[in-house]
Amino acid sequence: MNDELMIAGKAYQSRLLVGTGKYKDFKETRAAIDASGAQIVTVAIRRTNIGQTAGEPSLLEYLPPEEFTYLPNTAGCYSADDAVRTLRLARELLDGHKLVKLEVLGDPKTLYPNVIETIAAAKTLVKDGFDVMVYTSDDPIIAKQLEDIGCCAVMPLASLIGSGMGILNPWNLQIIIENAKIPVLVDAGIGSAADAAVAMELGCDGVLMNTAIAAARDPVMMAGAMKKAIEAGRESFLAGRMPKKLYSASPSSPTSGLITAA
Amino acid sequence: MNIFINGNLKQLESENVTISALIVALNLTGKRLAIEKNGEIVPRSQFDSVNICDGDKLEIVSAVGGG
């Protein structure tokens, strides 16, 4: 089935996007990402360790940028200015790479997004030529505003970052999906393969996750489970589920030909 | 001269060091980096030509695991 995810003019076969944080080591990171089938991987931009780093392996050696589409993020940024600065550095770091994940946080305790700063940063980044995939709350109005600004994908949370609480407001997600003309990806809060499948059945174009895989007891196995869940959820959405009825009086087996007493 | 790298004071013996020379001195040769000097990004193509002066503030960043 030819069912590709289009983001900023590029087609992807996988609808699962994964983070690269919180793994035991780079070997496990790589094994989990291979099992997930993800083609887009998020990375953070941080100060380089100066001193005692010679020969130390780097993430890029395990995940060559030629093999994956990097999605540099602005995790840890609490203002539009910091987020824009971080992504300009990322663009330089990745040779002019334009596809980025914008997230501006509002509170270190919950990591809830600050949508006012997010909107300000999105405006600057779009004007500056970036392809912006934007993490936001599940507020349909904000999601629409971010689309109107020119973001290439909107990524509402299912629940708080790293919480694994699953989809707390499927109704809001449904409104966002209905209103959007750009891809909608659930980002943050997925805890299990079931959550990922539900997100796809709602009609999401994709799911971005990190902790659900990295913090599983067996991250590589969970990565494989997520791959299947995303595919199953997508196909279930496309196939169109049967309507829900309290009861149907329409059994699955024939009502005629029953063996009856003569 | 004294410069600041990622917020830390660093003393360099020589004056007039290029960014490229600094990368070698810091043992970062071959690493994929982006560098900001006094708040402005220095494109990689200019690493050989841009000099570092006393008091400069540098940010040196790389890509790390993240979600």
C-alpha cells in the first residue's frame, strides 16, 4: 500500500518518529531505532564537552545523518529567543538543514508548552526559511494559528512529556485533525503500543515518541511493538471502523439452518 | 588571552588564534560542531579566517540524544 507521510515536501514510509534520548548507550539507541523503522529522529543541541572528550563516540557516528532525517529540537528552551537561537545553531551544525522541531516550554515541573512563546518563535523561524514541526498543547485554536503561521506540521501533546499517560483528550485531538490541512502528529505522552494505535485510529498522521521506547524494560522490543501499533492503527483508520451500537440483533453467524428438534 | 567557552574561562597562550586552530587546541578535530562568537554564528566556511580576540565569548555546540 502506498501510504506515505508527506512532511515539507518529502515523503516518508514510516509514520513513527522517535527521539534519541534516555537510552543506556548509543548501541541500544541504534538498535531501538532500527527496530522502530523510524526515518525521522529527533536530536537535542547542547554545549560540547570541552576537554576529556577525545575519541569519545558521538550520536552521529551511530545515527549517520545520511541515513536518517534529523529533527533538531529546542528541548529545554523557555523563550522564543532561545528556541530560535538553538535552531539557527542546529541549521549551521547540520549543513543548512531546515526541518526542525520547535518546542518552547512554560514550566520545568510539567514541561507544559508555552504557546505564546511558541507562536512568537514559529513566526520568526518560518520567516527565516525553516520547515517547522511544532510541539504544542491540544488546543485546537492554537493548532490552527500555528498552521496559519506556516508551520509544516502541528504536534499536539497526548499528555505531558515523559508521563506515559496516553491520550487524555481524544476529542480535542479529533478537532485538531479535522481542522488541519497540514500533518498532525501526536508528540509526547504515549506510554504503550495501544496508545500509539489509538492516536493513529483517531486519524493522526504520525506519532513522535521517546520515553515510551527508551524507558520500557526492553526498549528494542518496545520499538518493534510501536512500529506495528502505528501500522495497525493507520490501517484501522483507513479501513474505517464499524459503527458502535449498544446491540445490533445482527449475529455474525447465519440465523437459518439451525438444528432444531424435529 | 582570556576567552570564554561555553560559559567557562579559558586561557590561551597565543594571541590571534583562528577558530580552526582553537578546534585543534581543544582536541575537537573532526567533530561536527556549530560555533557562535559573541552571539553571532560563525559559518564553518569561515573557521580558517575568523580570529578569536581577548574577551570573546564562544558557544560550541553539538547534537546529542534528545526527544
